[in-house]
Amino acid sequence: MKKEDKYIARIQFKLKVLQSKGQTFEDFFVSVMTKADKDFKTVQEYGNLGDQKNDGFNKKSGSFYQ
């Protein structure tokens, strides 16, 4: 990838992050994390409790993402 292409991709990524709100941001975050971390797992909503603001986790590293 050329330097100019990386620059444009970086700007597009930042714009996507800054423009996303609520569920749109969570969906974007999950799509990025599933590609970046093979051990990342999403949290499914559970009844009226929802996902309790937990977007996903990595059991091996003990990381939780909110």
C-alpha cells in the first residue's frame, strides 16, 4: 500500500469512528475487533438485562470492552 493510500485509509477510519454513535459504533467496534483479535468474543444480549454495556471480551487475556 502506498503512503498516500495509508493516509486516506487512516482519515476514513478516524471519520467513521467520530461519526458513529450508539449501536452503530458498537457494530463497527465489533467488526474491527473480530478481524484484529482471533480470540475476541461478542456478548449476546440476555433478556431485559441486555449486554450490560459489555461489547465483547478476550478470555485468554482477561480483557473486557465496554
